[in-house]
Amino acid sequence: MNIVFAISEVEDLVKTGGLADVGKALPLALRDAGENITIIMPYYKAIADEYALADACSQQTLFAEGKVYHYSIKQLSWNDITIYFIDYPEYFNRDGLYSSTYDAYEDNAERFSFFCGSALHALQALSIQPDIIHCHDWHAAMLPFLLRNEQTGYFANTQTVFTIHNAAFQGVHKLDAIPFLRHHPAILSQVHGGYINMLQTGIAYASKITTVSPNYAKELLTDLGSHGLHDRLVTRKNDLVGILNGCDYGQWNPADDHFLPENYTVDTLHNKKVCKTALQRECDLPENADIPVIGMVCRLTEQKGFGYIMPILDELMHHNVQMVIVGTGDPSVCMDLGEFAQQHPSQFAFVNGFSIQHAHLVEAGADFFLMPSQFEPCGLNQMYSLAYGTIPIVRAVGGLKDTVIDQVADKQNATGFVFKAPTPAALLSCIRRALLFYYEHPVGYREMQIRGMNTRFTWEDAAKAYLKLYRTMV
């Protein structure tokens, strides 16, 4: 099959979050399965600064509402996959992908509507006729709409898959602020109160809809878990599939992780203590191999559970425990964590920033990894944690529920500690349960580590599931 990925970020090129991990790993897994894969994405400043790319064809021109868009198509051969970039400097030659520091660009809806239209236009200019165009998140959500309303018939045999990576981000904007779409003959059906919701449009027009874990797919069909999309998704429930993301064990493997002071495997798990000591030293915490360390690496946002974490920190510090949180995000959360670290220097460390080295050291050096998310479509850090013998403490939502088996629910197969209620008290109770297990059942704790390290969530399995879906469509 000819499969085109329309996506806004790909790891190794540009990345702001987990979308880029999928943008890299899934195309590579599909390529390895023998499919013909092409990627199309914006030509951001960060890519232009890194690569001096040649044009794939002559300059192209699009028209919309009297506005003329002259754009180029750049080409890169990447891991035996061709990536085409939409080069329109007015929209993409900026320091950030979606925002300047913490504020989103006001014209994001216009930028990515143009990306969707120019992606279809570019495929025709390049004589690429896809069987499947796989669109990702709100940035590519208008592509199925534009394809369905395309007049030439070029894409008559092309199907679209629309993957929702995080339904909280929907691309809601005033139609008046989107010149590329403002006078499209079919757009009024998607306007409500003067606004257009790009994610809803993707849901309405895509041939099939996927999301990044089976449990998140179920949550999206409920009032509570759908982020306001319940009614739209229920009408498409027969076309909605949850496929669990994989984990890149090439990058996340304690046996050969070059960011670690000491590598280890299931058979040399005692070497993990060297990483723990290094983490404690890096964070100016007392070096003590016996005290449990709880780690957390994430964006500092409400979604990640800080509404549950902040109220229990004082009480948690009454226990014999250390805690390390690494991340950036909400300035008020950063300030509160920084002040708490100053008040509890022997137990609590906060690193306001992000680096790959810190992320790997926390995964290897901590005894527990905390993910008490309000919602978590898939989650990757719990997969990394399992691979590193670091026991996850998670809330039973989205992909966390699909990937972590609770110690009480299934003692024989347990890989972590899970709580359900969205309250600080439930989180504190779950952490206490984990700490008690650490101190009173060291053999059981070690067995749980080994089970986690032997667990695998592969992109090969994810690719097989996507291929099964694609084949039902073509």
C-alpha cells in the first residue's frame, strides 16, 4: 500500500511531545513490514536551520479568498523514507512549532489549515496517489474534510485515517481568522457560533478514527472522558479503534543506555543502585541506597495530576522517602515546586527544565515512577519505567490502565500500583501502599521489577494492528 503520514512533528527532526515519537516509530515499523511510506509535514525553521534541502519540484501556488500562497516542496531521504516538507516561510519559519514560549500563535488555525490543503496539493504535484492518508491530531484534522470536498477526483480511491493523540487539544478557532477556509463552499456545515473545531471536523470526515490505546477509545465514548466530543464520537463508534502505542526500546533500554553511569539488565539488576546514587547526587539529596526514591518527568500541567500531588506533599514528607520531579510548564506549579524543594532539601528535589539525560537518569535511578494523570491517552513513561525496573504508580486512565497491572488486583502478574479515584487522598493511599510493599516485601518488589523489565509493548505490534485496519479500508 501507498501510505502517506500527514503529521506536524517527527522525532529526530522536530519534537514537542509524544506525537513526534509516533511520527518516527510507526512509519519505520510500517516500512519494516514492507509498506510504501511517505511523510509530509511543515518545513519549520528548526529543520531549515539543520538541513539545506533541495526542492522536490517547481514552486507551487494555491489560491484562497483572494490570497495567493506561493510555496515550495522540500525533500529529504530519512531512514529509507521520503519526507516532503511544505515550505511557506510566512507560516513556518518561526522559532516555535505552535507557540512563542508559552503563548500559542494566534494564527495556528490558518497555518495548519493551509498545511492540510497544501499537503493534498503537493501530493498531486508530486504524482503521489495514496491508498491511505494517515492524519494526526488537530494539526492535520482538516485534511479529510478538504479531501472529501476535492473537485478533481484525484483522491477518489484514497481513504483517510485520523488519529486522536490527545482529545483535549482540539484546534477551536473563529472561522473569520482562517483565510484559507473562510470562503470554502462546504465549510459552513462545520461552523458553530462562528467557531470551527478542527478535531470535530476530522472526526466527521475521516474514513476511520483511531486513538492511542484501547481504554482511551472507551473513555472517548463517555461524557466524562471525551473532552466534549462524546456526541460526535458516539455517532462514529463503529469506525473508532484504540491501538496501543509502542515503546522505542532502541532508545529506552537500561542494558545499553549511554546516559547512565552503569548499565544493567534483569540479571544485573543490582547495578541499578549505581544509577540511584547518581540521581541522588545530581539532585543534592542524601545518598542512601535503602530509602525509596519516587521520580516524575513530565510537563507541569493540570493534566499530569498536579491537582492531586500538591495537596499531599506535606503529608508525604512525613514518610521515609525521597522525591524528584523534572519538568517545565505552568509557571505557578514551577514556583510551588521550587519553594517546596527549598523547604525540604533532604527529601524533595525539583529540576525546572528538561533534558534527555535527566529523563533517562530518573527512569533508571528512581525506585518508583509517578503518573497520577487526570487523563492519559497512552503514556510512554510508564512503559519506559517498566523497562528500567522502576515501578509505576499510576491512575487507572487511558493507556496507563492498559499497560500497568495493579499489585492488589493481580498479585501474580502485577507490574505496578494503580488507583482510580481522582482525589489527592486516593493518590496518597496508593503511594503509601507502594512504600509499604517496598519496605516489607523486598522479594516481591524485586519480582515485580523483573516482570516489568520482561514486559514489551512494541511498535511492531502496533504496526500490525494499523495494517489490519488499513486493509479493511483499501
